[in-house]
Amino acid sequence: MPRPTVLATRPLFEEARRILQEKCQVEYWSEPERIPKEELFARAQDKQGLVCLLTERIDEAFLHAAPHLRIVANVAVGFDNIDVPACTKRGVVATNTPGVLDETTADFAWTLMMAVARRLGEGEALARSGKWTGWDLDQLVGTDVWGKTLGLVGFGRIGRAVARRASGFKMKVLYTDVVHVSEDTEKQLNAEYRDMDTLLAQSDFISVHVPLLPETQGLFTTAKFARMKPTAFFINTARGSVVDEAALVQALETKKIAGAALDVYEKEPVIHPGLNRANVVLAPHLASASLETRTKMACIAATNVRDFFDGKRPPNILNPEVLKTTG
């Protein structure tokens, strides 16, 4: 019996390749640049499986170009690049990689917070420039993190992981979310619920941890930034599109807030030119980029594909109703 054919839009890590190759015949896109849309469509035309990244848009047009496709495995927790209803309509299973990057992303949110508070980007640039003349009393003075108030917008797994780390800095932790966590969880994490406006007004650092949904698209507007302290810092490791970047630039230019640290962007990989300023730390979507975590993500995606073609339910299926209709 012929092995199922799968296209992977990146070479993946060796451990993930081994999992896929247990059951499938796999073709890898290995060029340094992202796979062009036309090439993706052409290569997927005869494939039964796809392992893809957030950078590939899996929509009606793609699904039409890949009539034999049976499963899409996203190497990411978020899946806003996948039109899940369109997949369901065509009987295509969609999967993601949840629960694997919570701690790594929380680490990176803290990396950004510390970097922007202590002006690390400016300091590194000075140290590398050859123009540093030595220690001075008021040179690149920043802001303490210890003892400040941390506001978390979104209090799921990642938001709570960020909160756990705050205890070591004796921070007051506020959170806002559509769901209140239990009193026990609040006590464990030393966190207090606030509505959005109150959280924005009271926090010294605002860190975003919401998924990209219709109700969170463009969540941070001019009005939201206006409610923040002029000494506050804004950190985003969630999705770029939850922020109106023009509004953020305006808030920075008018000193409505003190600075920002960003890992994701509204029109990624394009970054608003107004964000190229000294009080903004910019990272190229690195929050999950530890070798351990990215390897686990690739392995989970590979396992989803292998298990599906082995007749099992993929561990991280987004549209289980497809299995009911396909047997």
C-alpha cells in the first residue's frame, strides 16, 4: 500500500522528520526563503498531508488547489492562518500544537519587559558602537521592574505563567480576561482581577496574552493607550493584529506611554516605521524560539499527521467533527 504523501513547508528538526517518515513519504521545502504561494499550491496539488507554519495561509483557494488533502498540521499554537470552517467543509482535519510553548513564551515576555525597562537595546548599541566613554551617573538610566504593578491582558496558560514569575520581583499582579479564574488560582498567583480600563490605568507594565479572535482584533486603540500611565510600558508577545500599530506609534510620539517591547506585528513581517525608536524593543517573533520548544512543536505537528494516517485521532485536532463524517 503506498505511503501517504506529505508536504512540509520547512525542513523541520530531525526528531520530527523521523516521526513523519514512520508512516509518510515527505517532501520538504528547504530553500532559505518562505515557500512562494504559487509554489505551495503547485507542490500541494497531489499531497494528502501538509505540515505548515503561521506564514502559510490555508484558505479556500489553497484547499481548492489541493484536492487530495486530508490533514493540515500547523506548527504553532495559534491557527489564525487556517480557515478551519473551510477545512471542515472539505473534510480536511486541522491541528495545532497547544500547551508546549507556555513557559518559553512567558520567559520571553519577561525578557522584553526587562529589556525595555532597563534600556538594554540602547545600551547594547552603545557598547558595540565604539563610542562608549565609560560609566556615568545618569547614563541610560531606566526603570525598576521590582515592586511595580504588572497588568496581564489575557490570563490563560501563558498569562498565568508570566504571573508566576512576577512573585520573584514582588510585583502586584492584575489581570483581565473574559473568564475569572478561581479564587484559589488568584491566591496562588497573587493576582487580582480588574476590568480593562482599570487595569490599564493602574499598571506599570502591560503584557498582552490574548488569542487573535474577531473580538480581539485591533483591541489596543488610541483610547486604550490614552488610559495608560505616561510611565507605563506595553509588551506584546501574543498576536500583532490585536494592536493598532498607528495608535501605538502615536502614543509613543506623544509620550502617552513610556515605551514598548514587541515580538509580533500587525502586518508581519512588515514593521511600522514609527516603531523604529529608542524606547521600543523589537524582536522578530522569537517568543517560542528555544531549541527545546521549537523541536517539541515540530514533533507534535508530526505526531498529529502520523497518528491520523495510522487511523488514530490526532491528539490536537481543531475540528473533530470531520472524523465523525469521514468514518
